[in-house]
Amino acid sequence: MNLYADGVKSTRSSTAVRTLWAVVAVPVIAFALFEIIKHRGWTIPLALIAALAPDLPYVLGGARSLRKAADLALRLLHNPLLPLAVIIFFSFYGDTNDDAAPGFTFGLVWLAHIAVHRALTPSPRLRPAPGE
């Protein structure tokens, strides 16, 4: 059993849920790679940022004074609704596909990050309780 940073108990994700996230991750990664290769330019650095940025709160969470803020940011950045909102926004943004491609790809890579994270870890948004 794991605990949220604020002490709320939670159970581990089931194998079926983790498998579902793995099934989601594969086509999202493939489509993100397609978009990166097709559009190049700003899609490449934004894809790298989207792949790494959601885990930055892990680095910040090491300091005791920042732990609550880091845990809140970690939960927020690992919520799949946010990258879906980015993808939907950039689906309708701009006059051409080239205008929207960097933001759209950012959302895809961010969603892929979340899907892989949830597929590979039993409780991706949880921090182990002290002493575990």
C-alpha cells in the first residue's frame, strides 16, 4: 500500500489498467514520432521538453520546503486531461498544420509520457511513504 504525500491511502494500479495504458502509449508514441519527423523544426525541442518536464517535480521534491508544491505539480502534470486539452486546442489553432504542429506534438508527447509512466509503474502519481 502506498500513501499520497498528504497521507491518503491508495491501492496499486491493477494489471489490467497498466496494460490499457501500455496499449494507449504505443499508438500515441507512433503518432508523435510521425509528427516530429513530418514537421521537424520546433516540434523537436518541444517534444523533448514534453518528455522531460512532467518529471521535474521529482527533482524539486527533494527539498523539504518544496515537497508539497512538488507533489501538487507532479499530480497536475501527470493528469491526462491536460495534454488532451492541449491536443484539442492545437487541433483547431492556426491557419495551417505547420502552425499547429509544435503545440500538437507537445501534447502528444506529454500524453505519451503519462501513458508510459502509468503503464510501467504500479502507482505513477504516488510518492512512497517514508520508511517504505
